[in-house]
Amino acid sequence: MMAQMLPSWLRQHSGHRTVLAIALPIMAANVSEPLIGLVDTWVIGRLPQAYFIGAVALGAMIFSLVFWAFGFLRMGTGGLSAQAHGARDDPEVRAVLVRALMIGVAIGLALIALSPLIEYVSFALLQGSDEVESYARIYFQIRILSAPFALANYAFLGWFIGLGQARTAFMLQLVLNVSNMVFDVVLVLGFGMTADGVALGTLMASVVAAVAGLWAAHRELKRRGGSWDLARVLDRVQLRRTYAVNFDIMIRSVAAVFVFVLFTAKSAEVGDVILAANTVLMNIMVFGTHLIDGFAHSAEALVGQAVGAKSRLRFRIYAVLSSQWAFVVGVVFALLTWALGPLVIDALTVNQEIRDTARLYLWWIIAAPVLGVGCYQLDGIFIGATQSKDLRNMMLVSLLVFLAAWQTLTDVFGNHGLWASVMLFLVVRALTLLARVPALMRERFPLAP
């Protein structure tokens, strides 16, 4: 009797297939992303001069920080498109994409216009040898031209994830990553370029991916039917909502970036060995985060669709199921890190002192997937529900807790205190967002039982 009361989509699939259909392609796309850095390092490492590797690493770091700050474009677009799709509002689905592309291209062009200032500030803060800085500047000046295309790709990626079309999102990421690697190999090893070849390869790959995204979006919109409505795109209420959501998520992203930049800076203050060991460990942690994030993306899409459909039942089911899967993957990754962590450390560095130091702090990385899964999932849930103010405010609270913990714990426990501060940051993010779930439910489902 109870089973008959459930919707047909739940009786047929039990929700698990739906969650996995989105999560698994996103996990595969996330895992493919670090391969670009590995291939870049391998390609530039074929050259005899060591400073080319440093130049690419320094230049790539600048763009990681800049583009991460604008990651709101993917997250905000995902939540808004999911809600429009859930409400079966195809004109708004179309308008969400156009607004996101307008914002992304405008920001990208602004970054190009401001590139001399960004270059000056970046290289004033990130010191390197004369050779490293010289080639890193060339890398920067070429790759900055990719900004409009890179941010447009964020918009396409978020839009397709919000629609629940994770396979398309995966294919776009695959086009970007594979073409990037191919261009790098051809330009550096085939045409004899150096850091400029790696930067040009990234620029060309961004253009190819943007064209592929435009083609895929055209096919999807043609399938849905309808026509372009400029008045709908420029609707003041929706534009204000889009701006508010994206601005809040941008502040949240900048706060998160600040935590990890400060973590790196404080590691460097201790010494080269601690910095190297922490970097190795952080790479392992980030890899695990990429895997778990597949279920956060799944929650983002399915929760957003539930909000658009005004279905409290769907919201609860998908929030719980995606979180259960994320926790399982987190535990599995923690166990794998416990079993294989020392081998991974040895593979990432040949320096025995760095290896020994990294092993001392490995247990923090074993704990990280379990301690962090809550905040990752709640991020996805709140992004899908477009509760951007809560995301912003709770991230700022968590940042303050991190700063207080860092000041207190590192004086007593050294690098263990620094890692403990990061873990506390993850836990506080989860607890503060969890405390806001009842308010989310009241606001998004005011008439639901």
C-alpha cells in the first residue's frame, strides 16, 4: 500500500540510479582534470631547463586562484537551471544560460582589460627566479586571453549539470581536457615551444570546448523548442536574482580560496620540507574531494529540480540518497588512503625527508574525506536550492573559526595545529549549514506538509 503511494519514478528506480547517473560522469570528469597538470609537467619536463617547469607552475597557480574565484558561475548557473528545469519552465531554462554566458563573457573581457594590473599584483606577491618569472609572464599574457572562453565553459557546465545531463557535462570536460593535453604535446614537443606553448594549448582548448558547449546547448534548446526572448533574458527580477546568487557564491568561493592560500603561506613560513610535505598531502586530499564532489553535483541538480517542482518528498529523498553515497565513497577513499597513502607519497616525491615528514601527517588526510563529506554535500544542496546567503554567511563564520583555530593551535601543535584548523574549518562549514536546513525547508516549501 505504501509503495503505491510513492511516485512512479521512485518505485522504478529507488532514486539510486538517478543519483548515480549524474554523480558517476561528474566523478570521471573531475578525475580527468588533474591529468592536465600531470601532462603539462611531463611535456615541459622534456626540456632541459628546470625553470620552464617553475614558470608553468607559477603561471598556472595564478589562473587557478583567479578562475576559482569565479567558480560561482558554474554553481549559480547549476542551481538556477535545475530549478527552472524542475518547474518545467523551458523559456527560463533558455534565459538562465544566456544570462550566465553574458556574465561570463563580460567578466572574461574585463579580466583581459585588467590583465596588466593582475599581472603586476600577481608577480609582486609570487616571487620566482628571473628566468621563472620571465617565462611565467609570457605564459600569463597568452593564457589570460582564454578568460571569456573559460568562464563560458563554466556556464555551459553548470547549465547541463542543473538539467541533470551529466554525460553531456562529462563530454564537454573531456573535450577540454583531452584537447588541452594534445595541443600541449604538439606545440611543445612538435613545434619546439616552451611555456608559451603550454599557455597557447590551454587557450586553444578553451576555445574548442566553448564551441563544443555552444553546439551541445543549441541541440538541447532545439529539442526543447521555443524561441529567443530578449525581454525574458533581461527581466529585472531574474537579473537581480542571478546577480545576488552569483555575488553571494563569489564571496563564499573567495573565502574558501583564502583559507587554502593562507594554509600554503603558513606552510612556507615553517620551511621548504613542511611546504613540500603539505603540498603532497593536499594533492591527495583534493583528489578525494574531486571524487566526493560528484555526489554534491548530483545533489545540486536533483535538489534544484525538486525545489523547482515544489516537491518536498523529492528534495528529502535525493538529499539523503546522494549524501549516503557520498559518505560511502568518502569512507572507501579514507581506507584506500590508509592502505596506499605511503606508496602514493613515495610516487609523488623522491626526497626521503619529504616522504618521512608527509607520513607524520598522513592521518589528517585519512580523516579528511569523512570529516569533509558533510560540508561538500550541504554545499551542493544549498546551491541547488539557491540559498546563496546561507552559503555566504556560513562560509564567513567558518573562516573566522579557522583563523581563530590557526592562531591558537599552531602555536602549540605546529603543523598538526595547521591541519587541525583545516579539518575544523570543514566540520564547522557542515554544522553551520546543517543548522540552516530547517530555514531552507520553510522558505522553499512553505505550503508543503
